[in-house]
Amino acid sequence: MPKRIKISLSEGETKQLQRWAQKAAKPYVRDRARAILRVASGEPVSHVAETLRTPVHRNAVGEWVKRFVAERCAGLKMRKGRGRKAAFSPTEPGGGASTT
């Protein structure tokens, strides 16, 4: 049987997560907020991962939980530095198109 993670939420955190689960502008924030609320209510991480609107691997939900425990609600937002980096910057010298 999988180990259940216990998360204690304050009233303010519960309200914030419920608000994000319903009306966050970014879909990833809605999914993460729903996942944290469900784990806090006692559901196992593996079940939450399988039954989210967009199923994810249980390790992803586990990471969200770890970040939430460490940073609370701020840990659910996307961090800077994620994603593909630009190949060149048009504002850097030599980065613009050639005019030959």
C-alpha cells in the first residue's frame, strides 16, 4: 500500500488553493492546486496523479507536494529559467539579420 503524505493547510491556504483550482489563468496552476487539495484530504499521490484532468506521473505530483511543503503556495508557480533558451538575441551585437 502506498505511503500517504500528510499536508496541513491553513484556512487561508485552503481558500487560495480552491480559488486557483477554479479560476487560475494558467492550467498548470489549476492542476497543481487540485492535486495539493486532494493529497491534503488524504488521497494517495498515485491515485491523484492518475485521476487529474490531465494525468501525470506520480513523481510529478510528489514533486509538487514537496515544493508545496517547502514553499507553500508560492512553490506551485512556474520557476524562472524553465523552457528552451533563445538561440540568439536580436538585441545583442551580431545577433541581428545580415544585410549583405
